[in-house]
Amino acid sequence: MTRLALRRWFWLHKWASLICTGFLLVTCVTGLPLIFRDELGDWLEDSLPYAVVADGTPNISIDRIAATARQMYPGQVIGTIFVDDDEPKIMVAVAPSWPAYSANPNSAHWIKFDSHTGAVLKESQSFSGNGCSFLEIAVSLHKNLFSGLSGELFMALMALCFVVAIVSGGMIYAPFMRRLDFGTVRSDQSSRLRWLDLHNLTGIVLMAWMLVVGITGVINELSTPLFGLWQLTDVRATLAPLRGKPVPAEAELSSPQAAYDTVKAALPDMIATSVIFPGSPFGSPYHYLIWTKGKQPLTSRLFSPVLVDARSGTFVSAITMPWYLRALEVSRPLHFGDYGGMPLKIIWGLFDLISIFVLASGLYLWLSRRPSPMPEAEVELLASRGSVTSGEAAE
């Protein structure tokens, strides 16, 4: 690599890192508990316990759950019924009306039911929860800094800067280390040089992992506009033949349990996970939209929507997800290590802690720098390796 190219890569690494380091420290610190979100959620759960029932006890009818929710909140609309396949729970999202929800998503809330008995176990103040729990705060900070869509787009930009910093750091690592054995930490020299070696070593060791987390972080932060694009293109095209027809009233809706069972029978290799009711901004005005997922470890992270006619309850079609939403689905478990059980989560957690060290050490190196016509770290490194003299570097 020429000296000019090296200086350009060094400049790119420095500024990309400085732009994103503070925000990346926030995401790494908040991301650590989110890796173990399910386990922490179970530990912090304050809802009533599940009923003790015999093995093989079937779930209660979704129709009965929907009727209970309507009795609890007459005049409100049911948005989604989620049937958990890991725990005996059914979650129901309720909103005052769809216009009210569109104007203020926090007007919606959820009810947690025991899937075997239909007993109400817990209710929330808003759809996102009660807004003050430890995990809810961590999610909001990690995802959007409490700033909604604008915060998500900003954090996507920070994740992109992180990717640039990783790539540029890899490009300057080899020239700086070509006369030293891999893993060398010069503890007998200055404190700053020792920190620089540790920063370089931990960064290069975790380079592949940090690239995966950075790229999947960019994709995850774009989930809202990606789903919006899907609704404006594929979903709109699918619903075009029905445009202008009357939207079914609540009294005209067929059984949601029957629609759920229809999908299970039509797609025996898939697991039906949730029923989105007609009128929801996340579904169709004329159909139940039922999300399904595969039964295998990999396909269990790949979701596909199915349309069922809301009036007749007949199967309409399974919608093929576009490539960018498939990428989003795959990126989510990769981002948090949520596809290999607890051993992989522990590895992800350790890597996250090391990443915090990489970011913190990089910040220390910048704050402890000394003025120089050439970036001080480059002068110190090149001179210490005998590549050029300090005088040559300063020219």
C-alpha cells in the first residue's frame, strides 16, 4: 500500500470511528441485556403465573379470547392476536380505533392471556408496554434513542459508519503490523502504544463478527421503511382487485379461529403465529393476515404472511416476501445471536464486551493524542517499525 493510500485509509478510519463511537457505546451497552432478553424477561416478569395443566392440553379457542377482549374494552378494535408456540400465552393488541392508532400508536395496548384457561394474566398501558421497565428502556435506547423513525434512521447511519470504520481499520492493520508477529503487545514501551496494540489486536480478532453485527444493525434499523415499501408495492398490488369494495364490519367477520385453522391445514409444514384483523395498518382491509413460520431451526426465523377472506374465512393466498424483507428476517437473529441457544448467546455477550473495549480504547487513543503534522498514531507506528523515520513521516 502506498503511503498516500495509507493516510487516506487512516483518515477514513479515524473520522468514521469518531462519528459513531459514542452512539455505538450506547448500543453495545444496551445490546448486552437484549442478547438475553427472553431470559431476563422471564426473570423480571410480574404477570400472574400460567395454570398448571396436563401435558397435551389444547389451547383455548381464539374466538373466546377475542370475545373476552371485546367485553373488557367494548367499542375498541382488536388489531392482532399472537399465539406463542414456546409459552402457554396468547397476546391480544387492542386500540380505541384505527384512526386513533394511526394518529398515536401509544393509544394501543395489549392483554396477556393464559392460552389453556383464557385467564387474563397481565395488561399494559400502551402497546410497547408500561414504558418504564428496564428492557423497554434498553430497547428504545438501542433502537432509536427514544426518537422514533428519525432515531432509527440516525442509528442506521451510525451503524453504517461503524461498518466503514471496521473495513478501514482492517485495511490499515496489515501495513502497521507487517514487522511484528500477530498478537504482539509492546508492554515495554509507552502506555499509549500498548493501548494501541490492544485496540488493534481486539479489533482485528473481532473484525468478522463486528461486520456481521454492523451490517445486520443497518438492516434492522431500516425495518420500518422496508415494511412501508412492501406495503406500497407488493401488498397494494395484491389488494388492488378489491379496492373500492366495502370493508367488512365487525359483525360480518368470520371466525378468527377458523381462519387460523384453515391456514394450519393448508400449510402443514408451517406454524401459524399471529392473526392480524382487517383494518389494521399492518394488514388488509378485507382479510385476516396470518403470519406463519417454518418448523426447522433456520426456517423458524423466516416468516410468511397468508391472506384469508375476512367474510367467508376461505384461504386466499400466501404472499411471497421480497428479498429485502427476507434479509431483514435473517438479520434479526444474527444481530443478537438468537438462533443457537444459550451457548451462542454467551459468546455474543462476550464479543459485545470486547467490542465495548475496542470502542473505549479507540476513544482513549483519540483523547490522548499529541499534535503532529501527520496523525500521531501513524508517526509513532511507522517510526517504531523502522518503516520510515519520524522526520520522514513528518515531512
